[in-house]
Amino acid sequence: MTGANALNHVIFRGAGTKSFGANAASTTNFTIESGSGTVTLPSTNLTIAGNYSNSGTIANNGGTVYFSTTSPATQTLAGTM
């Protein structure tokens, strides 16, 4: 993924490594499915404004993950953080 991205309902599936690189990104729902390969987070910021589900592998790239939602919405966090 390149550039500063506003993504909607991101789902990682299928074998192979996925990477955000150095670019900041924001998304609503964020899902990593089992068997999807390693997902490398941005080295800057990732903002998740919806639900988070991780059944796969995440690689920290030195960045920060923010969980942000608009009140009174509720976020569901599941799986490996």
C-alpha cells in the first residue's frame, strides 16, 4: 500500500506477506484471517475506527496503532493484539 490511505473494511486473506510500508493508514474494520501470511504494520500510524480481528500473524514495524471510534459506537477487539 502506498500513500496515506483511508481504507474501508480491510480484510487480509490468502498466503503471502502483506505490508503497509512507512505510510500511515486509517480504516474502519480491520481483519487478518488465519493462513493469510504475515501482515506488516506501518512504521508510522495505523488508525482503526471499527472492529479488529486477528487470527493470523502481525509484524510490528515500529509504528503506533490507534483504536478510535465515534461515541456511542462500540469496537470489538478479538484475536492476537
